[in-house]
Amino acid sequence: MATLDLTGIYKQFGSVTAVHDVNFQVQDGEFMCILGPSGCGKSTLLRMVAGFEMPTSGDIRIDSESVTALSANRRPTAMVFQKYTLWPHMKVSENIAFGLQLRRLPRAVIEQKVKESLALVSLSGYEDRYPAQLSGGQQQRVALARALVLEPKILLLDEPFSSLDAILRVRLREELRRIQRRLKITAIFVTHDQEEALTLADRIAVMNAGHIEQLAAPSEIYASPSSLFVADFIGAMNLIPGTVSGGRLMLGALPVDAPAGLSDGPVTVAIRPEDLVVLDAPQASAWSMTVEQISDLGYYRRAILEMPGMQSLKIFLPKALEAQERGTLHVYARRYLVYRDGNAPQEVVRGLPVSAA
Amino acid sequence: MKDDSDTLMTTLPTPAPRPSWRKAAIAYALIAPPLLLMVFLIFIPALQSTARTLTVDVNGTPGFTLSRYIAFFQDPVSVSNLMFTFQITLITLLVIFLVCFPLALYLRFANGRLAGAVQVLALFPLFVPGVILAFALIRFLGTRGTLDTMLSIAGFTGFRTPYLKPDAIVFGLVWESIPFTVLVLTAGLRQVSDALIESARDVGANNWQIFWRIILPQISRPVLIAFSLNFLGIFGSYTIPYLLGPAAPQMMGVFMQQTFGQYRRPDDAETQAVITFLICAVVGLLYVRTVASQRKQEQDS
Ligand SMILES: Nc1ncnc2c1ncn2[C@@H]1O[C@H](COP(=O)(O)OP(=O)(O)OP(=O)(O)O)[C@@H](O)[C@H]1O
Ligand SMILES: [Mg+2]
């Protein structure tokens, strides 16, 4: 049972600001993902929670008690690293037992706990193997067992599955989620893989250039990205530059509905591919565009559409819809977000034009 | 494979693999010269010497005898010199590790300007020949040497020079062994990744526990290599003990030289040499086993 509070966390490496004013709270039993592009400071943030890096300023509290001044070996956190970090000279059981031995637990208790934790990660019977005799996936499971056996208040994971192949990665993250739910342990999971974050997290903190851009549930991050960066980073998105003048919003030469009360000036309009619907006839409020390219992705197709005076758009097409390259499609945006100057976006939702119904 | 495969499809001519006996022959031809050199310059003379120490002339026919060895171990001077050599070697080794482990750990984990300077300093003795080092140490440690002068300026007059005492040998040998030992240990320590150390700290280990339980077991090979090679160098050392050490007892190198050159007893010198050689061979074997096990592990993984 544990909560984690970060207040005003900064981290400076020489002239590089790796983490910039991070503030958030992780609730008891919550699974939080930190998601962001390479080099945005995810690992640095996690390593400050673990105690491997000292924040330049700010406070880290676990269960309301500051741990900022504690060294890593005194913090109630346990970490699973990206690289394989089992100690090669110790057997699996010794790797897991090491932390317990440091806590001077009786031998019988240690043996019992090692056994239970191996069962938890489905590796019973692997006690006497050496790390070199395990596959990458098995090694990471042992690393997870080694972290969990200490019953940490906060479990930290830094891209633990990123060196595994895609199928194994999916399997292990499902297993991790199951274990985390069962133990109700508070966890922070760092990844640059948005699918991983969207499937695992209770909440996602999207990080960019050292700071948190948005912290919300996956569905909310997907539906209302709070900034252009998040809009672009999460999922497929069409970002179209536009201008507002006299209350009218122009995308290139085409007018679209503007949200109320928008003053004149440049904006960016974000449309998810799935919010573009194909009409069967041209409409004043729809765009007639040429199909540039169609890619078959199994149960749906992705197409790239073009028209003069407008940038190309990504769109998803159902299999049943007839479309071919060089053909024309009439598309209509039924929902979009309008961004201006780092402010929260304004949402526009439109009903379908009458004749399309 | 079928013979007609070439008629079914056009294949690029692949170079015929060299027969393995030819590869082996080339390899042996390449290593033959140094190997022969070693056989003729080292192994055969050593075997001949050893054989001579074990033979006695009985009316013109050679016979087997241990008398020379019995004489060596019954001679109190010989035995005390052998014991002294062991003593100096083990004490020197202990001091070397006490000095070099902190240095190597520092060089492994620190970075920046100071670490660079320490690195250069640690390697410095490598470029100083033993004789020069010995005279420098005499100047520094001798009566009215630099240290003595500095201490008396500071008002401390009780300084007794270690020059011509066993301590001076240890001092000189330690100084000579630092670069090699630091190099080997630092290279070994670099094999232990930061992540392995961090994960140990993460489960609660302090620096001391990390050193004993995580680092040391993983660098046992470099430690054994440093131990055995230093042992060989120290046990058979000559220059430093000759120039810095006492007249008695003597280390085996000095003892041999005196027996041979001053007392003109080449037979006894030969016996001393064989005994020294056998002791070193045991340690040499330890080294060979360590290196071989490392090689085997590298091949396995
Ligand atoms: N020890 C360090 N010394 C100097 N700069 C560092 C150090 N650690 C990280 N940085 C810098 O801080 C920034 C953030 O690095 P960090 O490793 O936290 O990124 P990340 O989001 O984890 O990236 P990735 O997805 O590639 O792992 C980078 O610019 C990096 O170069
Ligand atoms: Mg990282």
C-alpha cells in the first residue's frame, strides 16, 4: 500500500536539463506509464525515484515521507532494468535470495519466498540455473521476481521488455499486468512504445523534453491530447495548419466549422483518421480527394488522400468500401480538435450531412 | 548431395573448403618457430639442469640421487633464505592488493580530471627501470635522504631508514608491481557493468556488500592472474632485493647469484634454481588453469 509524490523535480546534467519541473502523484496500487520519445528524460526520472540519481531540486515522497535524501539501498523501491542485470555468478535462486539475505531473514523464510516468487513469474524449477542458461524473457522474469520478492512499496520498470521480440513482449506485459493486479502493487513503467502504455496503464504520463505534457487515463489521452506534441505522438493523427479570420476557420482554401469564440490567427487542426468518414456523394462540407496510396492492413485498409491546396490526409477504410488508387473519395471530418499556442484544444463535433445518412 | 545438381540449376562456383588437415598444418607451421625457440632455449636447458641435480656419478655410470636437495634443506642458511623469500613474496602481494584494489576501484568508478591524473601516476613506474627505481628509493628513503630531511625539518628526528632492511624490498617490489596490477584489476572491474552494481544497490546492498558479493566474485580471474604473475615476478626478483635488501637473509635470486658468482658453487646454485623453478611452476600452473577456464567460458557463451 503506497503512494508516490513528486514535487518540483528538476535534474540537470551539466548544461543539459534532463527533467524539468515534474509534479505528479501515483496512487496506491496504480499502474502508471511514463511514455515519451528517446532522450526525453524518462529513465532519469525513474532513476531519481529509485535513488540512482539525485534531483537537482524537488522532493520525492513515498507514503508522504520524503526519501529524497535516502540512498538507493535504503529506499522501499525495486527496479527492473532494461538490460539483463542478473548477477552472472549466482544461480537464479541466489539472485532472488540476495536482497533477502541482506535483510537477515531466516533461511527457511528465504527459501519459501524464493519459491513463491518463482511460481509467481511461472519459473518454478529454475532455481539452480545460472543466468547464462536462461533466455532473455526468462531472465527478465527472474529480474521481476528478484524485485517483487522484497515486497517493495513501489515497483519501477525501465523498458524491461524492449530487448525481447514482439510476441514475447506482448506476453510478458500481459503477465506483468496480471501480477501487478494480483499483488495490488504501485508500479511505474517507463516505455517509448505507445501500444505498451495504452494497454498497460491506469494512467499515462506523456513526457517530452524533460517535462510532463499530459497525465491522464489512456482513453482520455487518446481522445483529447492536451497539446500538439501529444496529439502527434499518440496514435495516428492528421495535423493540418489553418487560419481563423472573422470567425471562419480555413484549412488551405477550404472553410470548416470553427469553434466558438476563436480570435483571428493561425491554428492547427488535428483529425484522427477514424474521424474522417467517407460519403457516397460530394458535399459542400466534405472534401473530394484523390486516393494516393492504399495499404492493406488485414482487417482494414489505410489510405493516403490528396487534393490541391491541402496537405495529404491519412484515413482508415473498411474492407467493404470500394476504393482504388487514383480514384476519388468524398471525406467529411465529424470530429476534430483545434490547437492554438500551447493552449488546451477546442473540440468540434459535427453531425453527418443530411444526404449522407 | 547429388552430382547432377549442377545440371539442374546454374550455381555460382563456391571455393572448395580447405581440408581441415591443411588448416592445421598452416597453423602449426606458423607457431613452430617460437615453439622451437622455447623448447631449445628454455625447456631443454631446464630439463637438463633438473636432471643434473638428480644424478650422481658412481664409478663412471650416472645414478639417481636426492643428496643435493637433502643438503639444501639441511643447510640453515638455504632454508632461511627460502623462507625469507616466501615471507617477502606474500607480504608484498598483500600490500600490492591493499594498495591496488582501492586504486583500481577509484579508477573504475571515478571520472574526470583527477582520475586521469591518478591513472597516469599509477602507470608511471612502468616506465622506470628497476635499477633507477632502486637508486631513487635509496635517495628518498636512505639515511639523510629526502624523507629523513623532510621529517627532521618537521621536527621529527627518530627516523630509521628501511634501506638495507626487508621493508625496503617490499617497498620497491610493491612500487614496481603497481602499474601491472592496477591495469589488470581495472580491466577486470570494467567487465562488471554499472547496471549489475546498481541492481545490487537497488535490493539493499551497501558498498561493502557490493564489493564482496557482487564485484569480487566476478573478477576472481583477474585477481588470480594478478596474484600469480606478481608472485612469479616477486619470488624470482633480483635487482630490487640486491640493491635495497639486507645482506642476510637473502631472497632466492640474490642467493643464487652469490652462490654462483661469489662462492663459485654452480652445482648448489643449480639446485637452488630448480627449487625456485618448481615453486614458481606450481603458481604458473594456477595461472594457466585460470586463463584456460576463462577461454573455455568464452567459447561456451
Ligand atoms: N549520466 C548522465 N550524464 C549526462 N547526461 C545524461 C546522463 N543521463 C542522461 N543524460 C541526458 O539526459 C537526457 C535524458 O536521458 P534519459 O536517459 O532519461 O532519456 P530516456 O527518455 O530514458 O531515453 P531512452 O528512451 O532513449 O531510454 C538525455 O539528453 C541524456 O543525454
Ligand atoms: Mg531510458
